[in-house]
Amino acid sequence: MLFTVVTAARWMAGPGSPFPVLPASPRARLVVMGLLVGAIVTAVLGPSMRRQTAGHLNPAVSIGLWLLRVFPARAVLPFVVAQLAGSVCGVALARLVWGDAAAAVGDAALAPGPGWGAPEVFLAEAGSVALMMLVVAWFGTRPALLRRLPLVIGGCVAAVIVFLGPLSGGGANPARQFGPALVSGTTGLLWVYLLAPVAGSLLAGGVWARVRPRP
């Protein structure tokens, strides 16, 4: 996913793009990126759910599913390590393939908008993940709706990118920022992008424990 994200950023916003039909405005680029990442999430999650495997690419989701008691505790750390390692490898591969063109777009590292500092970014990123995890919990307890979850989550991810992208950066995933930040060296707010989504999962787990339907 991260190789695709950096590659898309390179062709849309990097120097010397040979595709003049690609969107020129930042908002249009965010829409394209949101649809692209949302489609990847949907494509990965759908088959994985049918095979009863995990299929999530987000450390905060792994932690959240454990809090919702649908993911084993022993698998959380291996999943988180794999997700973060995949992020670094994907971005490093994109830098190897595209070189200076990838560096010119900051290796697709997230950055907050004007006037947004650590507190605002933390609240936005945590809140978006909390909402997504509550959606997962709602659909997960309703078998008739469960098959629609991949498309719904893909749509949620796309919406976060499109609407929060100009404000908080629109990550909602520690792995989304981990690789780009390390490879590009833009680690100033990395701690926020790593911890805020996890805080959102913790919040969602606490809320769901109080409101979930009782058998």
C-alpha cells in the first residue's frame, strides 16, 4: 500500500509527470488518493474476511480488534511489527524505484495544515479512528451487515483522507506515517501520528464495552 501511495504522489505532484490528465489541484489529488487507498483497503479486507483471516493494515485496528475481543492478544505484536515494517519497506522501495522524484514529494509523508499543531492533529486522528472502530463493532455484531464491512471501511478511509487531509494530514493509521516519516526524515510529529490512532482505538473499545448489545 505504501509503495502505491508514494508512487501515486510522485505521479500526481512530483516533477516531470508524463500524465497531463492527472488532477492538478491539491483537493483533486486528495480525492484520487482517498479513492485509491480506500479501494486497496476494500480489496484486501474483503477476501481476508471470507477466509477468516485478519486482513487489516493498521496497527490501531489490530489493537482495537483485540479490545473488541475478536482478535487474539498473542497476534497483536507480530501484526504491529509486520505493518510498520511493511510501511518502511514499501516507502524504501518507492525511493529506490523513483529516486529524487519520490524525495520531491516527501515520500508521501503526512503534514498538518496551517494552524494545526500537535493537539489538533491528535484529536482529529484519534477521533477518526474511534469512529471507524465503532463502525467495525456495529457491523461486526450484525451478521446481515458484516459482508458490507469491507466497502464501508474502505469508504471511511477514503473520507478521512479527503476531508482530514488538508487539516490533520488524514492518516488515521500509524503505519501510514511511519515509513514515510523515517525515510524522508520528517519525524517532528511522528509521535502524534503513531499514538493518536491507538488512543482512538482505546477510546472506541471503552465506549463499546459500555454500549454493546448484551446477549
